[in-house]
Amino acid sequence: ATVSVVISDPAACKAPNGPLTHVYIAIADIQASTNPDAPANDPSFVDLTPGLSSAPQQIDLMGKASSSCFLASLGVGQQIATGNYQQVRIFLAPDANASSVSNNACGASYSNCLVRSDNSLHDLILPAAASQGIEISTNHLVNGGIPINAGDQPYIDVNLDVCSSILANADGSYEFNPTVHAGLIPSTGSTISGTVVSSATGQPLSGGN
């Protein structure tokens, strides 16, 4: 099957209603396994974004979604074996690899950072287990897994709740303790229906479909 990976996020804590204007994370890889108990680096993992390991993609979780309603597309048309994938791991680039992040908005010292509404920039400290990847287990996968069948061309949506993922420490530093879910967006079988109306009058537009 052929899968693509996208990332989305509801940014409820974004300024001016919240304290943050930007939250940048640099994704270095996303892997998936059919084994829900597989440890990091287990041979059952398949690489969904093979190009990111050498060139991490930095994403602003407070950014504006594209016309497709996603913040970023991380891997497109990656061939993987069929199966029911029951674990996903997201790897973020550490600060030591900041130089490998193209157009790094966090500067030369950080790979992941946040910007407060007062324009101050702060390092986003990763948990100690980040080297093993951020694990998305079955209870954080929609319907408990990601079924991939032969001939499918679905999108896997990774959703990070950024407002719940950032911990402010007493010393003024910030830690990234991600609350993350993932699910499958089918390539077929989805429809949307409704009426196209005028924003001025609220009445249906002639010929609108």
C-alpha cells in the first residue's frame, strides 16, 4: 500500500487568547509497527518518512493550516507492507542536531522551541525518552490501530495537542511532554454535502454545489 503522513493541531492557547505565538518542533522521523509492544529500534518498525532523518522538518504547531486543513505534509506516497499498525513513534531532532534543521526558526542552538506573546524565545526541552521516540500506542490510535490494506492510498494524521503538551517549570524553562493521537484518513469512501450560501444574505447561491 501507499501511505502519506500529515500533521494537524488545535491551537487553543495561541495568542492573543493564549500566551504563545509559535511552537516549533523538528520532526526527524515517524515509524510504525504492527506490534503494539515493540520496543524502539525493533525490526518490525517501518519508516513512514525516510527523508526526514537527514533533513528534519520543522513545523510551527501554531501555524496556519494549508488549504487541506493540515499544518504540514511529512511523507507522501511511501510504500509499506499491509497490516494493522498498532504503534507509531515520532522522533524529534535534539538540540545537538540544530544545524541540520533547514531554515531553523529556533536559531543555531535549538531544534525545538517556543515563542511567547512577548516575543521571547525559549528552548523546548525534550523528555529523556525522546531518543526512543514519542510513542503513540493503541489507546491513542483511532479505533486502536491503523489498518492498511493492499491498494490503499490513505493519509495518516498525527495530531498533537500543543496546549496540553507544554509544561512550564518554576525556573522559567519549558518541557515538551506531548499529548498526541493518530488516525487514518481513508483515500476513498468519504463525502461532504451541504449548501453553498451567500455570506451576505445567508441564502443559497444559484448553481452552488
